[in-house]
Amino acid sequence: MGKFSTFAGSRKVKIFLLVFFVLLLGIIFSSCSTIYGLYCRSQIKSGLNTPGTFGKARLEVIQDIPVLHLYGTPEEMGRQYGTLLRKSLSSLNGYLHAFVPAEKIESLISAAKSREKNLPQEAVKELKAISEASGVPYEVLLTFNITPKMACSALAVWGKTTTDGEMILGRNADYYGFGLSDRGSMLIVYHPNEGKKVLSINFIGMIGAFTGINEDGVAFGNMLVFNSSEPEFNEDGVTIQLLLRQAAHKSSNVGEFGRYLIDQKHLISMNVMVADTKNAKILELGTVRSKEKNPVGDFLAVSNYFIDPDMGSGGFKCPRYDSLMRSVEENSGKYNEKIMENALRDAIIEGLNLQAVVFQPSKMVMHISVNKIPAAEGPYREFNLKELFKD
């Protein structure tokens, strides 16, 4: 009996030690993964803030903001992107794999691959060139460029609403920063062989344009829609940020920009605000049909809801939209870029405001705050867009 008790006790100890060892390995592995992820996070910022050149292309840091200039064909621009940002892109890939469960990554990659066939060939060529130059798997870059959604809001004022009659477009980009809110944003200036030059206010790893302006002063930003009455996905559609960049390369004014986007198939429902030196409009882009909304006066506001009752279900109530409209009412005739900055600050989604931008297309000036939360609190940096678009 004594021997049996000793054997049973010994077995329990062994089982306990085995369980303890397994748990200890799990803790060690988890800690190593976390440490590696944090290291990758630091290297993303380090890479984005290390100036460099590759042929004509260059990475600059202007007023603490990374600015990447790319030139040529889609393949050439992709190769330049992947080379100049190799350190940051590789670290982004490591960061994602350290903190996102493997099964979730595989699920996202699978969804991205199923939609790859809809992408503009220019985008596919560019992403493959980035992959080859950076060493980051193509399917990871593909996923990063198909998956994202943005909440956001925007306000355009001009004519009798502003002090000088000229257009001002304000734009909040609100979404999850995935731990990179203070370091992931950058400016990309595209100087293509064909098409117009485009400045995109972007996030590391992306090649589209959630927010941007082209050399003709056509400025834009998109907003995810919460009240669409249409199906959630159009599996034949294209992700909005890639289409926005394509539209910017092709358009000289609001009308051309709108016609291009209205004619496309969209993956999910989106609002887009677009403005040039004289006019602004909202594009309500559904997964089945799309419409344009023109202004009634000298202002136009938009957030995450379709206003057209045929496009949206159940109407909408949005405090951020109301805040922007209230700002117009209180400051009509006095509007300038400073008032717009205040309006953006009052219309953010707390904890998610990644970017805040004020465009003045006639002056070709941009005021921007990025890489802090909330971005709309500033400080804003002023950029001369004509200088950025110079070859």
C-alpha cells in the first residue's frame, strides 16, 4: 500500500511538472512573441524616419512626417517603394505575425486572394514589385491593401461661406491604428509616366489613397457607410482606396473624378467627398448602384451614412455630421483653415482619429496632422503642394 501511494504521488508530481513545463513554455513563447512584436514596432518607425534614395526615388522626412517620392511605371514605383521601405515593411510583416493569430491571418489572406481578380492590373504589378524588393510575401501585401475600412468624416466650404471665397476641404480619418497610430502614417507622392501626379496620405504597406490630392487640385477622402440598404459585399467589386488613386491619376476636376467612380464596381458601400478649386460633391457608392449628391449652398458635409433615402436604410443620426453642420452655421462667411481645424477636432471619433487634413486647392496648400491620437488636436504641418509635385 505504501509503495502504491508513493507511485501515485510520484505520478501526480510528474503530471504537475509536465503541465507546469507546458504552461511555462507557453508564457516564454508568448513573451518572446510580444518582445519581437515590440521590436518590429520600433523598427517600423526607424525605417520610415531614415531618409534614402533609390535612383530618382527618395524617402524624406519633412517636419517629422515621412514623405516618399515614387517615379515611373507601376513596377518601377513598386520596386522603389519596396527598396526604400524594406526595413519598415519587413518589420510590419513581423509585427502582424507577432500579434495577429495565424488562423486570422490565413482567413484574411484567403478572402484577399478571392478578390485579387478584380484589382486593376497596375495595382497587382505594383504590389508584386514591392514584394520582390522588400521580401514581404505578396499575399500579405495583397491582404493589407484589400482588407482595410475607414470610418471618418469630411467638410467642404467655399464661396460665401469662406473669407476669400476659395475652397477649403477638411478631412478626418478615424479607424483602428493596430498599435501603430503614432508611427504608421506617411505621405506618398506618385510621379507616374502616365497620368496626373497624386499625393496620398497613406499608411505603411498601402498603395491606394484613402485621402489625397492631385496636381490639378482635386482633393478627396472616403468614409465607410453604416446604413447602406444594399448587400454588404460585391464580390466583383474593387476596394475603394485603389479606385480613389486611379480616379486621381485620371481626373482634372470633380466631374471627371465622380464619373470615374460612379462607373466602377465597389467591394463595400462607401461615401467619398471630392472637391476641386470651384466645386464639391459627395459620391454615394453602393455595392449595387451609386449616386452623386451635389451641394445646395456653399458647403457640404458627410460622415458614415448615405443621405439619399433610396441608398440608405432608416435614415441616420450622426453627432459628428451635426457638429460639422453646426460649425458652418456658426461661422458662415468667416471660414478659414483655422476654423476648419477646430471643426475637425470637434468631429473626431475619440481614440481613433489617425489623420486630420485641411486642403486649400486654389492655393495648393495642405495642413496635416498625423502620427498622434487624436491627430485633429494638431499641431498641423503646412505643406506647399506645388513643391511636393515638382520632379
